[in-house]
Amino acid sequence: MLREQQPDLVTICTPPTLHREQTVAALRSGAWVWCEKPPVPTLADFDAVEAAEGQAGGPYASIVFQHRFGSGARHVRRLLAEQAMGRPLVAHCQTTWYRDAAYYAVPWRGRWHTEGGGPAMGHGIHQMDLLLDLLGPWSEVRAMAGRLVHDVETEDVSTALVRFENGTMATVVNSVLSPDEVSRIRVDCERATVELTHLYGHANADWRITPAPDVPEADAMAWQDFGADMPSSHLAQLRELVASMRAGERPRSSGPDGRKSLELITALYKSAFTDTTVRRGEIGPGDPYYTALHGGAPGWAPVVSESAPSQEVPA
């Protein structure tokens, strides 16, 4: 296809283990890339993709992080950046979904080599990416992960405490064990709480801003002005990507901007499996978690039985 059609843009929707090879091939052919999440299984793979990108003007490889886009996310991101509601203080990021055994019957799912990770990598990555887009860089993470139900290699639930550079303290929960499915982000600021509740995509009506009792009505009303409703969607992101292509500019959710979510997830796994606090920037070449999200721990293999249905950490 690359040789015969010479496409301008390639969308990659294959299993994660194929993303690095296919993305690099497309970039080297001169095509821009829009790759579904998770972008690649490891930070080492991501850095290899970034090394294959063009210089100024592209081509570049962007990740499908459509929850960042749309009028609601844009409005709240501006309010937080300007501290219109005061400093952000406490946050919660929740991806509690439900996946049954049939879902994991697909051979590449639930395996470290082919999927990269469990719900933190394959499901919660969307809300964690949006949280980072709203609050900025994180500084440290402390996490736990467990395999409580599914007969898979990866975890099926994880929790984490995250501290951001701006001082915000956050909790993160990723699960595929939750029949009452929901995706949620909540940020408590000095003057208001802003909350997003949805499942697989959000519109203006899915955001709620609750002002503190002493906030003037005029301020509260201004915060509620989201403008014309543009729901989060692949289309909303694709429009920005095409505009970046035409301008020869690096698109959002590519390069360092796209890497930050994968770096947080990698740190989450390292923290969970080593029982340590992991700081941003510490995972690089030479670190076992740079090339495998489970750090090569041999104990993370299917261990599920009726009498002992869970395994919380590597053996």
C-alpha cells in the first residue's frame, strides 16, 4: 500500500504489538500517521517511532486520544490554565469498565508482549491522558495492580496516587471488573469543582461545574459558558490533525505531548510491581520497565483457580 498508493496519512488500527513496525514504515514512506491507542507497548518503542519522524515539517506520528478534543475539554483546560476557579487541589480519574471472558478470548489481549498491559494501558489510558492534558505534568506516582478475575497475564485492575508538579494530588482507578461502567474525571479547585461523567465520549452536557458558596454569580455563569457543543470524537481530533499536516506543524498528542501518558502508565506499572514511588523522568534506557511494562518479572503469568482467584504482585 505504501509503495503503490503513496498515502499522505495512514491510520493504524492493528493490535499494539504491530504499531511500532507499521508506524515506522509509514513515516519512512513520507506518510503522516494517526495510530490508535495504546500507541506502542513500551517507551523504547515510542522513542524508536519518534526517531523515525521527519524533521521540521513532518511527517509526524500522532496518537488517537480523542477525549482531549471537543468544546468541553477545551473550555475546562482554559479555565484550569488561567486558574479562573483558583488552584486545582484534588483530582480523581476513574475508568471502571466491564469486560468478560469472551473479550479476552481474542489471542492478543491480556498479554504483555502483544497488548503491552491491562486496563491501565488499554482502557484507562484515555482518561489519564485527558487528566494530564487538563492538569499538566505529573511528578510522582505510587500504585498497586492486581489480577482478581481474568485468566490473563496482565492485571485487570489498578489504583494509583499521583502528585502533579502544580501540587494537585490525584487518585486513579482502572478496572475491567465493574458492571456499572463509567468514565469520570473530577478536579476540586479553590473556588469550584469541575466534573466530567461519561462512558466512551463526552459532550458539553457531561461536564458539571459546582461553584463554592462565596463565588459571585457572574463568575459562576461565565464558567458555565462552554460555547457551541462539539463532542469529543475522532472527527474532532482528525480535523486538527489535518490542519497540522497542511501547516507542516507537529500535531497535538504526538512526540513529547503524546509520550507523557505512556510515561505515566509505565511508571504506574513499575511502582505497582516494585512497591516504590516512581518519579517522572526516571525510566529510561537500562531500566527494565523501559522495554517491558512488567519489567520482565517472570511471576506475571496466568495464576487463576477457584481456590486462589487472584494474584496482586509478581512472584
